[in-house]
Amino acid sequence: MSESLNRLVTLLTEHTPVSRPSHHSKPWWTPHLSILHGDYHKAAKAARKHDAPHMREVAGTSKAVYFKAIKTAKNKHWSSFLLAATPQSL
């Protein structure tokens, strides 16, 4: 890398705050769930706007996929938590 780019990267890393997740954040949430969330809400909005049977079917399918993915993510997180748990950590 060039020296000016190195200086820029150094400045950015020194002065950019590090992301600190809130204590309210969900440890099981994934970027994939964010995408499914957006897809579901776009489909639901389109179904409300156009009120067509096909759009309602797409929204329903999108909703089912989204909520199943949430359930799967929660179960996976809980299973990994239980596997990593020791009497000292509990």
C-alpha cells in the first residue's frame, strides 16, 4: 500500500469508534436474518399495497421462512450455549 493510504487507514482505525453491542442485542441474530427480515417486510408491504392473492401468498411464504430461520437460529445458539456451559460458568 502507498504511504498516504497507510496514513489514512491508521487515522481511521484510531478515530473510528469500535462497535459495542447493546446489552439488549440478541446474541443469536445473524446477518442472514437481517436479509430475511427485509425480504419479509417488503413482501408484506407489497401485499398490503396491491391486495393480490399472489402477493399475499408470497408474503406468507416469506413470513414462514423468516420465522423458521429465527427459530433455527435460537435453537442453534441455545445448543451451543449448553455445550459450552460448565458448572463454573453457570
